[in-house]
Amino acid sequence: MNDGSRRTVPSWRAGEARVFRADLWLFAMAVVAILLVEVWQTSTMAEVSLRLDRDTKRLTEARARLDYVRAERERFTTRAELDRVARSMGLAPIDAQQLVALPSAYLERGGRGDRGKAAPLMAWAERAARSLVPDAMAHSRTTD
């Protein structure tokens, strides 16, 4: 036999042959488990995100449809129907004799702050003119 090719292993190195290292296997299994959990969470998050996008799109479409239906209803609603609804809600129609007088400064855009003392003088003149000449009111053509 060929005794020369056989190597003898010293006793102090005998234990270093292939040994099953449980700690490395457990560490590798833990890393794989953590990666699988990460992948599972990522896919779940993607699914939830897609569902949210879909629901948001449906909500936007429903709101647009609601606005369109409201606009259509308002366009085709007649005054008679509105009068009936107003009466059922307890709203009274506007009185034809009612008159609202607003000062011209109230109706101006932006208002003028540089009038100084002319504003009270103009207001006094307007009140005097109204007391002397009453405003004309529109009367209906039908006389009672």
C-alpha cells in the first residue's frame, strides 16, 4: 500500500475538520426570515397603496358625477318648482313694495378713503334731497 501519501493530523488540529456550525446556520436562517418578512410587508403596502389609488379615483369620479347631476337639476328646475320648495321651507317671496337704498360709497369697489370732509357734506345733501323729493317706486300695471 501506499503509506507515504497518507498525512497524519496532529491531535491538536483534529477538531478543525468540517464541523457543523449551528450558530452560522441559525444566523443565516434569521437573515432569510427577516428578508422574507420585508418582502411580504412591501408587497402588502403596494397592494394597499393601489387599492387607495383606485378608491380615490372612484371618489373623484363620483364627486364629478354628483356635481354634473346637481348642475343639470339646477338648469332644468323651473321657478314654479322653486316657489313650491321655498313655501314648504317657510321662505316668503320678496315683497314687491320692499325698497333697499344703499349709499353709493357702499356700492363702489375699493371705496375712496381720500374724500376728507366732503363725505359727510354729500351724505347730508343726499338726505335733504330725499326728504324734499321722494324716490319713485315702480308700480305694477294692474291696479287693485
